[in-house]
Amino acid sequence: MLTVQYRSVGETDLYFLQGSFNAVEAAKFREDVVKRMEQGRIDLILNLGGVDFIDSAGLGFLVSILKTTVKMGGQLRLSHLTPIIQEIFRMTKLDRVFTVDDTDELSVRSI
């Protein structure tokens, strides 16, 4: 199960994710994110510090949201990747695609 909480920091939405990021959970989360993006909330930070598992659907969701934010003129940054998630990103070469920050504060300042 994936638990998602978010807060707005100025024009940026900061999402805190915790749990398993799989196909079912990615689909639910996508609905919420797309709805907010349609309302003009196109600068996103995803704090993945609480994510203990991510499958190919979760990774696909992240790529899809990145493409959508760029297309809409926004930004997507990731923060607080755990060592296992960092390794998955390195193995899939997604560490070259996403901007990853150590802290939420750095992400917010960089948008």
C-alpha cells in the first residue's frame, strides 16, 4: 500500500510517499496528480524517502509524470531516495533522467 500526503509550498506541490509503489498504487496516485496538474499545479516534488519498493509500473508512472510536467512547462524533482531506490534508478539509468535532491528544501529552492 502507498500512502501519499502532500502540502503546497508556494506554487510547488510537495508529495510525501510511503510504502510500496506498484501498478495499483501508481494508478491511484496518477489520478490525484493529474487532477492537480490540470488545476495548474505543474511544479512537483516527490519525496520518496518512505518508499520501500517500486516496480516497473511505478517507474513508468514517474517517467509519464515527468513528460507531462515538462510538456506543461513545469518541473518534477525527486528527493530523499533511499539506498535501494537509488540503486534501482542507477540500474535503470533513470538517475540520468530525473533531478534528484538530498532534501526537500533544496528541491523547493531549485524550482
